[in-house]
Amino acid sequence: MTDVWQARNVKEGKEYAILTNEIYKEWPGMSAKEYKQYKGLRKESLRDNMSDIEVALADLGEIATRKLAKT
């Protein structure tokens, strides 16, 4: 995902966070921060604490986003 964003001059940090939140909002209905709170995580990686299904849904969101960005 980040390679596609870099190719389109998306800046790391805040812009990545905004776009990542938009992807997350589509499947769990929460931002990444809200989802971390829901799962009871603080500094741990959200993705490292996802079930296989959650990872698959996140991956599908990223794949769809990549395809849209390329077109």
C-alpha cells in the first residue's frame, strides 16, 4: 500500500494515518485508533493482534484501495 501512496506523493505520517483510517472505517466501522481501543491495545501493533479473518478483511480493503489509486 505504501508504495502506491508514495508514487502518488502521499506524505508519510499524518496522510498515511488518514488513509489507513479510511480503509479501516469500511470494514469494522471504526478508525484504527478506535479499533485498538476496542481490542484493548495500547502500544501493541493492531495488525499483530488481529484474527486471520480481521487480517483478511484489512488486506481486502488495502487491495481495493490500491486498485482504485492506480486507476
